[in-house]
Amino acid sequence: MRLSIGVEFAGAYRSVGAIATKPGIGAVFSYDKEWVEGASCQPLSLSIPIGEAEYPDRVIRPYFEGLLPEEYSRSVVARELGVSSHSYLKILAALGDECIGAVLVSDEGVKGDDESLLPHYTPLDEETFESLAAREYAVSSEIAAESRLSLAGSQSKVGLYRDPVDGSWWVPRGTAPSNCIVKPNSSRFAGIVDNELFCLDVARASGISVPSAYAAPTQAPMLVVERYDRKPCPTDAPIDGHVRFRRLHQEDFCQALGMLGTEKYEESRRGYARNMADALRRYASNPIEGILRLFDLIAFNYIIGNCDAHLKNYSLVRSDDWCELSLAPAYDLVSTAAYPELTTAMGLYVGEKKRLEAVERADFIELGHSMGLSRRAAETRIDVLRDCVVAALEAQAADSADSEIVRAIAYQSKKRIEKLAVV
């Protein structure tokens, strides 16, 4: 198997390299000479730096496997495709036309004028859209397989195109980009759509960068999140009469740090937050701002009780020309603590604490210090964020007073905020 790896760069397709399977060696990745020698050359991932002739599977797997769905979502999609869920390269070859970020993967010798990759959209009728909300994994996996689309993560979700002019829904085909991620309600966790929408609204009102999101007008609840790694460019040539969106490159911190998805939770004190801060310090265009924003986001996840905030839920995003690198907006903000059956072990350690109920103000001061902040700076950030979230919770909870899950999140969050106050 040979996979061609390309990216969208400033609105145009650029070949970056290839993955080849070699007998007795396995999969190896190498950059194209033209990409390496280009004036704007940047690595596909921080874990795959420009330089070596070939990178073995153990080095490239965290990045490329990290583009795929995880856990049950991956097995459902693999079954739809008729391949093993363990064959990450085969799944990537089938789904690589539309991934998170700007990368495009093909096993057909991708070229910019390849007819099989011509971008176009097919309409999504109202009945299918409704069934997506009601049937979760079944319909989302069918759409993903048919449109060769891959979204990382373990949730049921699918990428679609919503026309910004008339609001109609379309399925991306070829290399046409989606501009929204649609998340159906969960049959297992009641009120998950209200939960995530409320947490996103509180984060936005608290000064944390988040994508726009809203509840779709479907009979079964469904969340629509506008993709921050897609940028509308009305001046570019339209696709089938639709406004063209450019892809922005991104990678999550599992990919950036060269870690597999199975390592996304910090099971022992390995310094995940410190390692993320170190990556921002070395590579971000504005390291100080990035580290402060990361600290705020970790604290916010604690406040709302998001124990599923792991390394794959924090990301880096590049500018259109790949010259700037910054912490991506927050996503997958959900209060898992609102569901008593779920663990209270957090995705990351805060100081020496892992359990949500054990964390206190001093632990965040220690966390900030480990990330390179002075203790005074960490205290100031906690105080400012705490005040902002208190105000945001009151305002947003008042707007959703009839939602039981929202009332529970607001009540629990205020209790955790109290633990962040000066003693």
C-alpha cells in the first residue's frame, strides 16, 4: 500500500509526502523534496519534524491514526467499510478525503486535477437529517463512509456542509470540505446536547475561545458546531455554487506529542499539562498567550466537571499560510460530572490530584507553576476566570432555567468555584 499525503495550503492543494509499506519494515513516511525545499515548509505534525529521510510506523502512527474515529465509532465505520478496525492505514485510505485539519489522504496517487477528487456536494434531504439525529452511529457512519470523511474522537458525529446563504444541508464529496460537525443526542446520556451547548455558552461568556454552536431544529436533539478549522472564503471560486471554505491545519496534543490515542488519559503523573505548555513555548507564535489560554481551559474544564478533557481534547491550529501556530479554540466541553455513573477521575492531573472532588485552589497554583507561570500569575488567572465564570453561569443558566441538566451543571460548578476561592 502507498498513500499520498497532501494538504490544503492557502486554498491550494500541495503534496507533502507519502506513506509506503515496505516488506519486513512496515509503514514508513517521507516528505516530498518540493515540500521540504519550499519557502513556507512546516512539518505535518510537531512529532514528525522536517529532516529525516524516512519515519517508521512507531513515529508516524500517533499522527495518522489520530486522524481517525476512536473506540466504538471506529469499529462501526470499519464495519461499514468492510475492513478491520485495527488496520488504521486501510481506514485512512478510505476516509482520508476530509479529515480534521487540512490533510488529504489517498491511495490513488493524489493529484490536484484527479477527477475522482473533484469537489462537489450532494443534497441532504430532511428525512435523512432527521434520521441522523435519531439513529446516531448508524447514520453517521454511513455518511462518513460514503463521503470518505474522517472525524477523530469517540463520539457519534459527522461532518456536513451548511450553506451560509440559505441554510440548506449538503454532504461533501470528493475533496469538498465540510464546515459543520453534527453531533446527535446520546441514547446513553440524557440531555447531552443541552449539556454541551450550555458549557460552550458559559465558556464563550467567560472569555474562552470556542466555536459557534446551536441546537438543530430536529425532533430528536442534535448539536451543530461550526468548524473552526474551516474558513469561509467568498472570494475563492465556489463549489457547485456554494461558498468555498478553506481548510486550516490542526493537530491535537496526542498527535503533537507523538502519543497514541490509548495514552490520551494521564494515568500516572507524567506531566501532560507541562508537556503541552512546553510545546507551546517552543512552537507557538505567541507562547505566553497560548500557555495562559491553556491554563484557563484546564481550569474551566475542572469547574464544569469535564473529566473527559484528555490530550485529544486540546489542539493546535495553524493559520491559512501555515506561518502561525496557536492553541485551538476549546471543543468537546461537556460536564461528565452531571452523570453520577461516570468516573470523577480527570483526564489530566492538576498538581498531584486526579479526582475532581479532591482538587483545590493550591493544586491549580502548583499546576500553573509546572507550566512555567509564576505562582502570582497563576493565582491572578484563577481569580479572574472564577469571577467571569460565576457571572456567565448566572446569565446562561437563567436562559435555560427549564433544563434539568443545566440546573445540575450550574449548581455543581458553583460548588467547585467555591473551592478555588482564597482561603
